[in-house]
Amino acid sequence: MAAQFGRRLRKGAATTAVAAAAVAALSASQAPGVITDDHGRQSAGADLGLGTGDTGGDGTATGNGRYYTDLPPLQSPNPAPTTGSGTPAATGAAEAGIPATVLAAYKQAEASLRESKPTCNLPWQLLAAIGKVESGQARGGRVDANGTTLSPILGPVLNGYGFANIKDTDNGAYDGDSTFDRAVGPMQFIPSTWEWAGRDGNGDGKKDPNNIYDAALAAGHYLCRFDHDMAVQAQLNAAILGYNNSTEYLNTVLSWLEYYRKGTHEVPDGTGTLPSHNSDEPASASPTPTEPSSPGSTGPGGGPSSPAPEPTPPATPTPPATQPPTTPPTSTPTPTETVDHLTNMGAGKLTATAGDPFAQKIAVRTDDKAGKAVAKVRVRFTIVGDTDATFTGGESVATLVTNKLGIAGAPALVAGEKTGDFTVRVTVVGRVMAGLDYTASVTARQADALARTADTALTCAPGGEFADQVEVKATYKGVAAGKVAATATLVKSADDTGENDKGPYFKDADGKTVRTLSALTTDADGLLKLPKLYADDTTGTFLLRITTTGGATLTVELTVAAAPATATPTASPAAS
């Protein structure tokens, strides 16, 4: 579908004169925040004002916002050589160049996602397409050796005038603005999204939206949410729209994705080409195409037979429209702005066994000061703490909109393998106010019964080894108990469960004698097979005690005895 879109785009641009003229007119202009040097080259200004929302942008990575609308050149990024005297235009090759550090960050993010989310099939060219549209590849690659932008890339203030009204959510930590939010960095994350979506891509222990390695990895994880598969066109489209919910944005990103897939090359940092047109530029009338003027015919004497017509004087320019007021217009408060507090509508304490779903549900209601429910408010559920628990689908963050009763319920919570407590934090997106925390606990898998899988007697001669290994099956409420922790100890007696100092023993990896094994786990079917047992020179009956998390206990008898002596035959008395 992306390829078809690109072909239609190019065919239209190539065959329609008016469209071509419009593109030419756009190419002659410059975007706000882009500076031209003394040689006419474009360089990045201090603030490009990119990637912010116009309305309702708090549910996307960027705030549904301003982005570069420049489309790829009509030429292939690697044009075929011509047979004529002319040479291919350099525009295509230049646009296909991606700054070295930026390109490395995209490819590193792709490799990381290939390991952590292999079914996402994220191509690095998609990150490059978004990076081009959001920040012109970090302003043409103006980053240091660690991948951090040389100066912040900030979107405009999200104060409700022309963009979303998103009041400060980070106290200015990322964007330097403690009143309103601004999109930040080469991938243009708004602070409230970066708070949960941020990643450490360069291994320095920080999650910095101004670092291209961190931002590219975060963008990759953001796109791969909800089990999206980038190899499926519909899911690719959904992922891009989740980044910025605009059809024009989708089409622009798909255009660059297709272009980059045809070929790219690396250019030095700071030398990448910069786009020049923003999505919020006012529409201008397309220039009317004109026929090129023909020179007058020449007479026998070599001079023109008639003078060329005088050029038409330029039309008087229309004075610019009056600038709009600089203060945000007053408006009716949005539902989000009326929320005063969150009310718990679900369970209190959340508990589950490792690997199991939580039976209890998490739900909140958004209320105003009078306690009246507020509908159509975005609520974010975030898993916080040292845990591998997730919501259904494998995500640690879920954003939902409250229904007509003002209630939003989180997706089902699924316990991971890590035991202990963690928190599910609920906040209102785009509003600074107290959140609501739920404490959740993951307990270890348990077994309430153990039994041997065979009834063969376990015997051994002194100094030898037992022929059979001990195997047991753990169950919980009659069902096989997989992945349950267990301990096996050769105890002194039925009444003294201390470790014995003689009799049968196991061997560790170095061949040394051990009589306690503590790092044991049943398999998925609840089975546990112990290592081989050996005997020293002590004879007698010994006890092996196996216990599991949950209280299951089994005592197994081991016998060490000398082999019975072989009877010596006696001679029969001689016949007399």
C-alpha cells in the first residue's frame, strides 16, 4: 500500500502542471525557525517548533502536532546513470543521506526491537521516516558523539493557541517550561508521554529525550505497542497514527519510508539536508504556470525584427493580514480541566501467583470538585516498580478514555515471574493533580502435594552410587504445579531436619560433596528429577526430604547396605 501511495504521488506530481508549480513555489519558501547563511544554505535555528499538538494531542507521542511536510524528491534515491550528456539531479542523493550518528541510532533501535519484540518487524527506515518528518533527522545530525543534540529541539508552547492546551506535567524538567508542555527532542515526545515511554538507548543510565539513541529506541517501543506488526499495512498505519493522529502525517511518513527503503547513504553529522515546510503553514495560492517567453525572430541583418514585449509590471502585493492576538483565547474548560480527583471503582489489594492473571480489576472514576463524574477524560494506568507484570498484550502502560459514567477500567493485569510488591499508578493525562495508586503483590508459585513417580526401592552399596535418580511430581489442588521452587536435603532424622553429615550425598559442579540442593524448580509439568545420589562408607537407612513453596513435603528413604555375602559351598563327606 505504501508503494502504491508513492507511485500515485509521483505520477500526479509529474503529470499535473499546477501541482508541479505548487511544489516549486513551496521549495522556494522557508519554514519558521530555519536560518539561511551567507551562502544561501539552510541551517537549523534554535527552536524549530516541531511535533506538537493542535487539538487533543495528549494521547499520542508528539501531541498530534506540527511536523515537516516536505515530500521526498521525485527521483529515486539512487538514480540510474543516463546515456545522454546530462547527469542525474543531485537532489535525490542528498535527500537520501542520513547523518552518521542518527543512522546508527535507528539501526541500533531496530536491532534491539528485533530481540525484545521480534513479532513487531520494525524496520529502521520507519524510524528514519518519522525522524525526518519530526525534526529533519535531528536538524541534519547536529548531535555530539554520544548522540545528544547540540541544543534542545523544542516544539511551540502548548497553551491552547493553535495547538493543544497541555498544562505542564514535568515542572519544566524536559522542556524548560513550568506552565505548559512542549514537545522535546529529535523524535518530539511530549513530557507526559516520555515519562512512561522513555528508554535508555545508549547505556548511560539516563532516559534523555534529547538523545537520538534514547529517543529512537523509545519511538520503536511506542510504535510496537499493542502487538503491532509493521509488516502488516493496516497495523503499520495504526502505529504511525498513534504517533500523530493525522492522515496527512501518515501519508508523509509513508512517503519517506518508501523512499528510504529504496536506498540511503551515510553523511557526516551536521551536514544532513533540512526540510523547510511545516504542517501549520498558511495555505498560499499556487502560482499560475506560464509559457516561457520566445525570443523575437531575427531578420537578415541579424537583429531582431521586432522588440521583445515589455515585461508585465508586478501586481501590487496584498498587505499581510492582521496578526492574531498573542494571548490564548478564552474558552469553555475541557473535561480534563474540570477533573478534581480520582475515585477508586475497583478492588483494593491486588494479589496473584506468578504467571497468573490478577482476578481483581482496576477501575477509576474521574470526578469534579462537586463529586460529579466527568466523561471523555484520558486516564493513564502505569505499572511502577521492580516487576515484570504487564497488562494484557505485554504493555506496562495503558491509556483509556472514561465512559459516560466517568469510569475507565484498566486492561487485565498479568503477573510475571518476579515476586513481591509493585504499584499500578493512575493519572489523568494532561492534568497535574494527585493520582491514585494500587498496590499489587505477586506470590511465588505453590504446590500442596509431592509424590514419587516410581516406587522402586532406592538402595546402594557403601562407596557406590544409587542406580535410580529420585523423581517427584508436584501438584496444587490436584493440578500439576509447574515452575515451583523446591529444596532437597539429606536430613539427620524424621524429627531432626538438620543436614546430615554422613551417608548419601549429591555432588556439585566441582565434584564436591553436598547434602542440600536449594535452587530447584519443577518443570512445566510439575516434575522434578534430582541429580544422582552417591553413598559414603556409612551403612544404614537415611532420609531425603523434599519441600516446595506452598508447604508440600515428601520424605524418601535411602538404604546403604553391603551386598549379601555369597555362601561358600561345603564339601560332601567322603563315602566310607
